[in-house]
Amino acid sequence: MNARGLHHVTAIIGDVRRAADFYAGVLRLKRVKKTVCYDDPGSYHVYYGDDVGNPGTVMSTLAWNCVTPGLTGAGEVVQTAFRVAGDSLDWWADRLASAGVTYRSEVSPFGERTLCFSDPDGTALSLIETWEGRSGQADPNKADLALRGLHGVTLNVREEDETIDILQKVFDFQLVSQRNGAMRFVAHDGPGGTITLRMIGKSSRGRLGGGTIRHVAFRASNLDHRSEMVEKLRSVYGIVVSDPIERTYLNAVGFRAPCGVLFEIATDGPGFAVDEAPERLGQQLQLPSFLEERRAELAAILPPLA
């Protein structure tokens, strides 16, 4: 079966150590790769996810030097949601409060209990209860309290457009509900299986910067699967994707969706264990071969990140 759903979401941050304290410390995600932005190697690109960084669990952070705050608007990702066990939101609320993170309790347009909050750069996040795989105990146990990967993303769009067709006919999502100006699409019931489009009418576009999402990546099982998607985008929708983007752990192409959001299609492999043992993921700075000769220079430029 072809891979489906979200592969990862990439946020723009300012302070890599502050983000690490939040994502690995407060949210208890595992840092699965510490590398650099290949196009701007003087800045970090750090990936967080489950124990091995499986597709659908990964939030990556691009640390832009001297970044100014971004502004969300139409054609932007306005919330990234993580999955947590049912009946664990009270525990998470206490954890966020003890870390000084302001949150609010909400019910989504589709009836899900959520906690909404932001990372230190202002990226809008939420935790949403899911009920699979519960231990059967009255209280959540330690395993229950881990994040269970991405739930999905919410996009602000001005109106219905071909993005809806692309989600369904290229990425194999299905429209399952439409309420209160929001459309819910589901590819599967596991991590990274959900996308919500929120229709906001005429509105200004956002501005990329700290606290915004640079892109949303969709899964392709391999290069052939990705090529099928790329050909469908070209032949049916007239969309030409970028040249392949080689990132050691995945290979991606990008394009601007009709709604304005930057989408990528990323291969599931080779994965984050291609250059580190699984039990040592994220511990050492990993560089692509073309930057290895600059290791000493980059180590002097990059801020320490233990």
C-alpha cells in the first residue's frame, strides 16, 4: 500500500536552544536529527518526532538568524495539532502550566477536545485526544502520556479551490465532514492523517517569519510513488514542482498549492537512521557530504546545542 498522509511540518524559529527546550523538554518529543539548513549552513535544521522519526510524527525547526516575527493570514498553516491519549489533556494542561506555557481549552469544529497554545516563537499548536491503543487503566500510564505524532494541520484559505481536488485526487485524502466553515479531510486514522481547511473569505496574506510554518510535507513511499503524484499535478492541474530537494533523510519536491500554502512531497526513506544508530539519533551534528569539509567552521558558527 502506498504511503499516505503527512510526512512532516516545518516551523521557522529564532532561538534553536529555546525551541529544543520546548519541543524536547516540555512536549517530550525526541530529537531525531541535528543538522543544518543545506541552503544556509550557518543555521540549524533540527527534527523532532517519535523514537525513530517515523513519517507522520515529525516536526522540524528551521532556525533563521535574526528572524523577525511572521504573520499568519490567508494561505497559511494556522495550527499544527499533535495526538495525545484520551483522558490525558488534564495531565498535559498541568504540564504546560508548570512550564509557564499559556493554553486554552477548546472543542474543535468536529467535536474534539483540544488544548491550544504556542511555541516560544508563536507557532500555533494544539493537542487533540485520540482513543486508540489505550492501556485500559483508569489513569494514563507513562506510555500513554507521550505525544502520538502529528494529528494534522489547519489551513486558512479564502475560498474553495483546486486544493480540495489535489488533497483528494493526488494525496488520497477523503472529505469526511464539513462544519462551521471548516472542511475535514482524512487519509487514515494514524499519525499525520488529517487536514482541515478553514474558509475565511477575503483576507490578507500572511508573512513568513518566526512563528510561522514554512511548509507541509506529504508522504510518498518512494521516488516512483512521488513521480506519479508529480505527473498528476502537471497533467491535471498544470502545476510544475521544484527540482528534487535532497535532504539525506528524505528526497522532496515542492510546489505552491492553489490556496497559497507551500506543499512538499517527501519520500519515506531513507529515514533518520541512515547516518546514525537508532539509539543515538539526534545526539551529534550530522552534515551532508558536501559540507563535511566545513565542519570545523560550522561548529564555530553554530550555537552550542547539547
